[in-house]
Amino acid sequence: MSISKKLLFTLCAGVVVIGLVGCKQEGPAERAGKTIDEAVEKTGEQIEKAAEKIKESAK
């Protein structure tokens, strides 16, 4: 096997290992982050609704 094939094999194996490590279960920080993201998204939606109501009432 040539050096370039060995290097390519090693690189591919490394990518697979990194991919598998990234698939582990989420911990408490990830869950908290998701909860915060959802709260921010809901708040943004409520602000948009309020802004629309203000625009409609200003007409």
C-alpha cells in the first residue's frame, strides 16, 4: 500500500471516529441550551405578534 493510500485511509478512519464521538447522548448543558433556544424563539414570536397588533392599531 502506498503512502498516499495509507494517509487517505487514516484520514477517513479519523473522520468516522470523530463522527461517532459526536453522536453521543446530549448532556445537561445541551438540554439547557435547547430549552433556552426554544424560549428565545417563542419570545421572538410573541414580540412579532405584538408588533403586528401595534401596526394594525396605528392605521
